[in-house]
Amino acid sequence: ITAAPIGQSDQAVPVKIARGLADFTQTGFAIEQTFDGKTDDQLGWAVATRAGTHWATFQAQDAIDFEGGTVLTFTIHQVHEAAAHRLAHFRLSVTTDAGEIPLSLPEEFAVLRSIPSDQRTPEALVKLLDYWKASDAKRAELATAVATANTPLAPDAELVKLQEQIAVLEKETPDDAKLLQMRLNATASTSQLANRRLTLAQDLTWALINSPAFLFNH
């Protein structure tokens, strides 16, 4: 930036910038890089990852005051290889306010905020909320914290192991053939004990039938 008295461009002097503020800054592309004196590299202010309208406020180190008025000349160096990374539509404005200059607000937001709250339309309220969501760093931090807190915890290894054991134990075990035969034998024995004379007769008959001597004599 240079400043010169009106009609005396040959007396232009550099305007040293003391500080800069931005509504959003891409990592590695701080607003201070716009006035570090380097005009031949691709570093500067950038806003990747957050599309939309952005703005910055710069404050001169010393007051600029020429009798009769001042002509300010802004020279913007954009040496980025990709045209898509360069400025498109933009606006420059100045103020004569003294003291520390704040970041200020985007024009659209400032207009909407100036409307009394009881007169704002639902559309205007949505725009105000969208601006707040996009620009409030604390809200973004809290939103990230909430998302992290809502992330399901990894299953507990010990719990998973117990659940697998329960699933195995809940499977029905098939009956062993020998066990089934023992159950049948036990049932038969119980029945035989209920009628001992019949059981003895059956046993004797079975013994005789299976006796070679009895079979031969028969």
C-alpha cells in the first residue's frame, strides 16, 4: 500500500501495516503473510476448507493524513500457479477510525444484525445462525468435542470373550448314544423292580432259551 497527496502521485510513500486480522485462516497461510514484504512466493492468506465470503482487517502503523486528501494505492501480488486460488470478486474499504481496529463484520451480516430481533424474518435468522456456526471458533471446538463423545467406544475385550463363551455354552449338546442306552436300561430296571415275579420268570426263560443244554433237550 502506498499513500500520496491528491494530485501528487510522485510523493507516494509506503504504508507500513502493523497488524492484520481475518475471519478464517487456512493452516500455514496466516494473514500476516500478506504484508511480510515477500511478493514473489505463493505464501499469503488462504481460506481452503471453508468456502464462502471471507474478509480481513489491516491496521496501518502510523496515521495517514495529507492536507487536501489522500490517494491510497493497493497492489495485490498473486503468484499462485492455479488461477482458482486467486482473488475473484472482492471489495476494499477504509476507515478513519482511531485506535485499535477490530476485525469487523461482513456487510451482509452487519445489515442483518442491525434489524431488530422481533422484525427478523426466518430467512434472516437462518443466515445469522449460519454465519455464527461458520465463524465461532468455540462452537466448532465444542461441536467436534460432541462428535467425539458420541463416537461408540471400542468393545471391551473381556466382555467380548465372555459373550463368545456364553454363545458356545448356549448351544444344545447332542445326547451321547451310550448315555441314551443307560437311560433306557434305567427305565427298564425301574419297571422290572415294580414286578419282581414277572422279572424273575423273564430272566429264567431268557436263561433257558440261551442254554445249549436246554436247547438240545428241547
